[in-house]
Amino acid sequence: MDPVQLGPFSVGGGAPLVFIVGPCVIESPEHAMDMATAIRDIAARCGVPMVFKASYDKANRTSRSSFRGPGLAAGLTTLADIRARTGMPVLTDIHDASQAQPVAEVVDVIQIPAFLSRQTDLLVAAAQTGKPVNVKKGQFLAPSDMRHVIDKIVAEGNRRVLVTERGVSFGYQNLVVDMRSLPILREFGYPVVFDVTHSLQLPGAGNGVTAGLARYIEPLASAGVAAGVDAVFLEVHENPSRARSDAANALRLDQLEPLIRKLKRIDAVARDVVVATGSGADA
């Protein structure tokens, strides 16, 4: 596996475990900056590479009345300011091919939402920017199906691909993570991200909003890191009960540092086991 460069550091190919962290949506420029500053400081104390994430538009909210974000122009202004003032690489998602180029001018990583992971025009537009593309596996896809999604990006000459596991549909309003999917996805030769918090959603189960099971973030993240992922994706908020999107499955900000420290220890053991046994792909 070749590493993918994300701003000042790499992910995959034996590089240190990367964390992709931030609020689900940009609630305001001030809130996003406060979160980014706190996350940067936690990353520095823990000694981990960190990418800041936040969405300028949540186009797939359960209810039409739900808060979606500030929109493309205002959102990109906020993300550019965060990138400049914190020094962290920045990730955000796109929902339409026309958004790819303006977003690429600001962020370090373009993300493709899970529901849109088979949209060829969207994948092609993201790939053509030359930016790293983090594509989330659809809740309706088997891990083996992601081969064709990756091929659409690579066919444009862009091999800077990350693949994210975020759970698969498991009956009405429930998701489950099959841990086999993580090594299966790694077999394609690209870094694998584990989106822990979205994997704990109960989509639409909150009577017009997405419910979730945030109390299981720590065990699920621990299992994913032990399975050998290259990056961990976590949505955080200083007060999840007040979050304007994905409140029920967000990690409380004050729990982020102890969780990162625990995941670092698990990652170190997992890498030692791979080296000792010679099993698995690039630790």
C-alpha cells in the first residue's frame, strides 16, 4: 500500500494512525473555530496527525426542517480560515459535481458521502481535482463492491484514494459494522478509514432525526483500530445534546483525548502483532 499525503503528513503504508475529527456541520464560524482550536491542541498533546472535518451543507438530513449548514460560499470561508489559523488539513464533503473545484481550492481532502458513493459524475469530478478523495462505503454496499467505486476515481489518474467504512444497513433503522470489511477493503491497496460515530447511527429512528448509540464509540473504535485501520473518523461536539446535526452519535469533546490515547496504545500493539507474525498488509 502506498501512503496518501494529507497536507503535512501521510496516511497508510505504515504511517502513524491518523485521526479525522470535527463537528458534523458548521454551526457558526465561531463554533467551528473554537472546536478546531480545541481539537488541534488535543492532537498536539497526544502527538497524533489530525485532520479537521466539518460539513458546509448536510444535504441528506432526515427532515426538511433540520439545520443543513451555512452553504457552500460561507462554509468554505470558514474552512479556509480554520486551515490558515490552526495549520490542520481540512476535509469536507461534496454532493454535486459542480462543487468539486471550488471545494478543492480550499480543502486538503474531498469526501464523498456514503449515499452518493456510486454517483459516477461526482466521483469523476472529485478525482479530476487531483485532491485526495475519501469515499465512504454506501450503507447498501458490500466491501467487495468498493472495487468499482475506487476504479472510477483511479481511472481519472488520481490514486490518492481513501476508503471509509461507516456501517451497513441491518434491518430497519439500524447499522452494523462487519469487522471483516476492514481487511477486505485494505486488500484493494488503499488506506482504510473507520468512521466510528456514523456507524453508530440509528437512521431516522428519532421521529424526524437520526438517533444514535454514542455510548458504544469507545468499544467500536477500539475494535476497528485492533483490526488495523489507517485512520479513525470521529464527530465531536462540546455538548452533543445541543449539536445541530448527529447529536445522538457524537463524541463529547472532553472524551476525545482519553480515547485517542487508548487507541494509540491499541494501534501500537496491533502493529507489533503484525510485525511479529508477518500477517496482514502494511501495518
